Amino acid sequence: MSKRTRGRHPAFDARDPLLDARAEAELDLHGFGAIEARSAVRAFLESWRRRKARAVVQIVTGKGKGSAGGPVLRGLVKTLLQGELRGLVAEWGLDDGEGGYRVRVR
């Protein structure tokens, strides 16, 4: 189970089974704009929910170091997971490298 801290991304501790689980698939959002990323994340999660319930997948956002205006994708994906896509997600958290999210689909 991931630790939840008010105002911050959920983070994993060393004993988190979601972090230890092998990801079935990875969606790398490097180079995506916000609109493209929103559609890609939705399609990716919907696809994996149909393929294999409870699958663990990785969504790579990067840390935003290459973005001129600062990180965009990490915050966008967090907002999606907490909001409009929460019905597709059983649990999620920031990966241990903080460059993406581990997600268990419903």
C-alpha cells in the first residue's frame, strides 16, 4: 500500500508490493504534449483494464527537467489518476525514481 501525504504525490516505501510487482507494460510520455498525454494515458489504462484486471503498469513522465516551463506531465498524470481516470485505477503511486507512476488497474 502506498503512503499518502497531504499535498504531495503518494510515495512508496521499501515494503510496497506495488513497487515490487513487475510492470506488465510501460507508457513513455517523453515528447508528448499535455493533450496527447491525456489521450494516451486514458487509452493505455482502458486497454490494460480490458486485457488483464489488476495488472501493474508503468507510466513514465520524466521529472520535467527538459521542459522549458518546468514539469507538466507528472502533475497532469497525477491529476488524471486522482480525477477523471480514478475509475480505471485500483491504486497508484509515484515510482521510486520519481520519473513516473506505478498503477494497478481495476
